[in-house]
Amino acid sequence: MIATKSGMVTDFRAAPTVTVGTGSSANTNIALSTANQTISGTLTNAVNGTVLPGVQLRVQSTTGLFALGYSDTNGQFSIGVTAGTWSPEVEESALIALGYVAPKQLSAINTTGGSVAGLVQPFLPATALFYGNFRDGGNLAGIAAMLFSASDQSQTYSAGGMTDASGYYTLGVIAGNWSVGPDSDALTARGILATGTNTTIANGQAVRIDFTSRAVTARLIGQVRDNFGVPLTNFMLVVQPLPLVSSGANSYYPSTDASGNFDVGVSAGMWNIHLEINRTAASNLVSFTTDLTVVDGVNQTGLVFVALRATQQITGFVREGSTGITNVQMYGNATISGTNYLAGESYTDGGGNYLMKVVNGTWNLQVNNYDLNQRGYVSASDQLVGISGTAGVANFTLTRFTNLITLTNASRSGSTFSFLVVAEQGRNYVLETATNLRNPVSWTPVSTNMQNGPNFSYSDNQGAGVPRYYRARLVP
């Protein structure tokens, strides 16, 4: 249970958990603290600067404090906070109702030096549309009131919607490559399986994509324990189809019961299972991660998954020179006695320092390079840290992008024109073409790419006849 009030903050760490039985009542007290600083600013349209009224903005500190506020009719907001580093989050449904796409993450706000005022937070309006129908694979009836979601390839933006009484949905997006499909949490709650899809859309397009549900054909049944044999009760599991999709599409999130047992419906294929990493870290645990092959009609029972109680830690920093980079997500994984493990989630603090709970073994430490790239930093290399009875250290020193893009190695074979785009790893680029360079120039996107290496190639099969011009530019 939590409470919120203007000018006050609540502490998630002290929030009481209340159990209410059928036909009974329960009393509990919830404490609030007085805010002594504020975070204030304006929510705007990133294209024309108009304001966004009636949008909820939540902020949470690295120490577990929480507060929220709303933009007024002028798009302005003011939220009472205390000194610290705060991560803001905007209410996605409000943005969608106003015709905008929702950013996955907003920049952290530091109030250690006092109140922060005059923030301007821009949001992109939707410029394209996915729409279609979601039907039951058995009787082809439309599935009503099912949440739908979309995530862009770079994991920068998201969109959401809900099917109507006939199973139709719409999702407002922007140009790019998107993962689109029924919301995984909503599928789990309804006991439905369905597969999303990846597709590219341009500004001004309306693309129809229809979906069909499939039946649960097998079940995974078992228990989750720690290495002392204690059942892990009310822990969320992450059940993902392989190969993994970065957006999390088609994943399921069942929870263990009061005895640590789980029962999840799946269908034929390969599935990965592990504990949800936030709860793992908070409980001083290291999660297992395992892959299972599922065959239609064959239930797997008596499964036992063991999470390890953390006995050591890895610490370090993420910095540019002597400046710490705050709120950077850190990951850790290791293979110990043939079993793969994941360390709980960790974020850098106001000084760029982090702490990760682990056990003895050789750990691969990773930084969330997508987050670094969005802040203008080159991807950081992974580091191996051996832990044997003592704590370990892994430091990451960052460098910034140079913003240089080159189109080179041009060649033509018949009507196919090819060239190489040399840019920077970890950044997103859109390749565009035009048939003239008169003013105004009309550029059409032909490819989007996340740099996973030093360059990428492109071929255009319309490289004969009308002259065509090309450019590559950086996108969020």
C-alpha cells in the first residue's frame, strides 16, 4: 500500500503489505514525508512546441522514494521531492490518448544541489499507424479488451492500445522498425498464447497486421527454491520464447505461490526461464537462467529451479574521465557447475558507482550500452571478474561519439546500386533517398539500422533511370 499527496513523498521500502481474507477487513498506517524541494517544468510537443495538459508524471529516487504530479492546462508541472537523483516516468496511457508515442526512459534529474526548475520535456506525436484484428485461433471470433503494445527497434519508444468488442486495435507510432503484438502480461492474465511480429513503417503510412491466438498445448510445473532448500514464495518468473526478442514480446510473467510452486501454460518450442531481476536483487539472490524444449501435448512436471543466496559482491564505477555517469543499468552473468546464473539488477548512483551481489565464480559484467549510446557514449566492452572468497572490482571508463557518418565504396551492377555506410557502433541511423535536391527536398526513408559493428551495407534495386540521392542521418 502506498499513498501520495502534493508536496509529499512516500517511501517504497517502508510500504506495508496487507493481506485481506474473504469477508474480512484490515487496518494499516501509511507514512508520508514532507518534500523540501521541487522538480518543475513543461511537457511539450517536440515538433511544434504546443503543451500537453493532464499528463501524470511520476518520479522515483535511487533510495526508493516516490512522488507524482500532473501537468496543468498550460502543460506545466511541479512535483515535491527531496535531495537526490530521481528517475521520471510519464503515464503512457495519457500520452497515447493525446496522440503521442511514449519514451521508454527519460533522463534522470539530480536535486542534490537544490530544486530543479524550467525543465522542458518534449514528446513526439504519432505520425504512422498500425491497425488490425486479433482473433481466436479456434473459432476465429474477435478477442475483445486485449491490450496491444509496440516497441521500436532501438527500445526508445513504445505505444499501446486495446482491442474493441470485435477484436480490432490501433497503435499510433513514428517511422521505424517496430515489434508489434498483444501485450504479454495481458496474454498471461487471460491464458492466451500469441506471437508478435517485427515490421517497418514510414511516416504517413497505415499498416494492417492481423493476429491469431494459439492454444496452450503443454504445461511447465515445478518449484523455485534457494540453495538452502527454502521455497521462494510470490516471486515473479520471466518465461520467454527463444530466440529472445529485445522488446520482450510473447514473454510471460507467472508468479510462484505460497509454497514456491509455479504452473505456466506454453506451446511447442524453446523457452527460457529465470527470476525477475528487481526482486532478485532486493532479496539478495542470484537467479538461475535455463532453457527448456517444449513439445505439444507433453507436460513437464517436477521441475526444480534453484536460486543462490549471494555471498560476495562486485563494485566499480562508470565514468567519463573523473565524472560519474548516474542511473546506468548494469548486468552480470556466470556459468557455475554447468548452470547459468544472472545477478540481480543494479544501477549506478549519483557518483557513477554500482554494487552487484554475486557468488563465487567468473562473472561477465555488462553495461546497458543502449542507454550509454542514447547519452552520446560509445558502447563499453564487457569485463570478466573472477570471484573466489573476496569481493571483485570492475570499472568502466567511457568515451563520447564523434558524430561522423561516411557513405563510401559505391558500386553498381545492372539496376542495383550499392554502397557502405561507415558510422559508429551502438547508434541508430536512418538511410533516406530523394530524386531531386530542389527546395524543399522530399526525403524518403529506405532503411533503419542500429550499428552493431563499424559499418553496414545497403543495396538499392532502383539504381537505374531517374537519378537518386542518398543520405544517412542519426536518429534517437
